[in-house]
Amino acid sequence: MRILFIGGTGTISMAITRLLASQGHEIYLLNRGSRNHELPENVRTITADIGNEEETAKKLDGMTFDCVGEFIGFVPQQLERDFRLFNGKTRQFIYISSASAYQKPLKGYVITEETPLENPYWEYSRNKKACEEYLFERYKKDGFPVTIVRPSHTYDERSVPLGVHGNGGSWQVVKRIKEGKPVIIHGDGTSLWTITHNSDFAKGCAGLVGNEKAIGEAFHITSDETVPWNDIYRAIADALGSELKPYYVSSQMLADLSDYDYVGSLIGDKANSVLFDNSKIKSLVPDFKAEISAWDGIHMTVRYILEHPEYQNEDAEFDSWCDKVIEKIESISAGAI
């Protein structure tokens, strides 16, 4: 198949690009050049800023595709642009939405594709819902061949999955564990969470590409494994050969004490226990199975980061914030005694 990905080199999309390229498909990536040096040799790139619709239309002039995948659309206006660019020029349009758009708090503990999209805590998630609604409207009114995919917490070799981190990514938390410092964990660490390695996600998503039965449908793609946050942090410490020193803080207190968006990312997402029913994706992609456990995936990621200093990004601001939060809570606790 001839496939175009908008983006194509991010945490989620790079694994799909590599997998489809290995299967011999004709892959094009439309992006501004980030990480293109890491691509398989048979992947072609179209260097453009899709935000410049006129320039992009010229570069795509005369091209048609079996599938277009949109990985970097976050607001409906971007999807309106995509509709103008690709209506009539692709047999399938896959939009990468987000499982964070599902109802918070949940009324049932198992999430299916029928779970309502209602997240009052996170604008990012509400925008994803709005994008989905726009695309389904285009499907119903114009026959635009839409498939919606909702990943949950998907990670790759460059960053460990965390509940609480700063703007610089995961390394500062890894470093704190390595140095024996206390690490902030939201709640008491017992809420359940699902993390999915991007190579597993790719198998499910690639199975939807070119699948006519996926048109007009939405699917989430996650691991079937659900683990406590404590296990996620313990896996990081074990991979480092270090002792985990957890410091538990309620999610609401973290949201109140922080300039970081913990209202959205915690109250609206990671503080909620989740269990995904992947029956729908498996009905169309019978071979799909997430094979990398949370424990193994985290160990793989930690080893990779330790071997690649370019992903050891210092975040002094977050490190200082952690110390201040812990000091403030200790002070409040001491005063209450």
C-alpha cells in the first residue's frame, strides 16, 4: 500500500513507520525533518510544515494514498485542514486520538470503545473528543473514510512511563531514584494503570491500515496488563539496582501545589484506575497481542537511557520543585503534631 503519515517519527508513530516499512509498504512521511535520520532507508520524506496548507497542497499535488495517518492533530481546526487536503485522495484516514478522553471519573472499571468521552479536567482530552466528533461528522455527511485510534499511555525506549514528572521528561525522576532521593508518587501508588510499549501498539495499529472494516469505527489499542503505580516505580528502581524511596502525595494536593498541569494529567487521567477491554481491536486484528510486560519494558527503557546520554535531560527546576513540595508537606505535618 501507499501510506502517508503526518508526523511519523514520534513515540507512537515511529514504531508503526518501522513496522510497515519492514512489511514492504510504500511509506511517505510529511514532517519538518525531526528524527528522519533514524528512519529505515525505504521510507520517503516530504519536508513541509503542514500548518502551511498552501505549501503542503503543492507538495502533495497529484498524489493519492491507500491510507493517511494523522499523528499531530490536536484541535478541530487542524482536522478541518486535513479534510481539505485529503478528501478524495485517500481510501482511509486514521486519526490518532487519545484514551484520556474517556469518562473521568469512570462509572465502570472496564473501559470499552462505548465508554463515553467526558473528561472535564483536561482540555487536551476535550479537544481530542472534538476532533473525533468533527471527523465522524465528515464520515457520515461526506463519506470521508475515517478510522479513530485511541492509544493510552504508550512509551518507547527514550523515556520511562511516570505519573509525576516535569517539563524535561522522565530522566530527572530516574536520576532521583539512582541517587537515593525520595520520589513523589501520586496517591498511595495502588491505583491501577496500563502502559503499552510502542512496538506492541504498532502491531495493532498496523493491522487497521487498509482494513475496510475499520472505516467509520473507533478502537483503543493497549496492553491487557494493568499494574499498580508502585510496581512501575519499583521496576525503574530495580533496573537501576537502587532502592525506591517513595514519597506519597495526594493527586489533588499535587494539583494545588504545582504550576505543572497535574489537574489534567493526574485528576483527568493517571490518578484513575483503568482496565481496557481490547476485544474490538482483536476482532479485526486477531494476531494482535501486547507481549512486552510493564516490568520488561521498563527495564529495556532504563538500560537504553543509561546507554544513551543524549536522553539524560537534566530538569533542575523539577528537581527543586520536588524537594520544596516534600519540605512543605513535612513542615505542615510537623506543625499538625
